[in-house]
Amino acid sequence: MYRGQLSGDLPMRPGEPLSLTVTLPNEQRIEIPEAVVRWSRGQEFAVENISVERHTQARLQHYVTRLV
């Protein structure tokens, strides 16, 4: 399970399910088929991955770790 903070153009409500496609700077895409909004404030919101393959989670974790 992974949690992250995002921003977007559409209002999101806590508990709302969604799927995500994350495009990395190197143009690779990470598909997150099932996530849920945990909180929202204006255009910012946090999601928690519910269903993501292990190798996909590792790629996402690696990328986020490099940013921090």
C-alpha cells in the first residue's frame, strides 16, 4: 500500500475510488488500477493505493524516494 499527495483540476471527495496513470519524466507510465481518496483540500488531495502489482509499487517507491 502506498499513499501520496496530488493536485488536480477536478474536486475530489474522501472515500472516492479512482484509478491513476502516473507518467514519469522519462515517459514511463505507472498504472495504479485501484486507489481511494483519503482527504482533500481545494485542488489538493491524498490517495491510498488499494490494488497495485508488487513490481509497480517498487517502481513508484523508487521514483518517489529519488524525489525526496
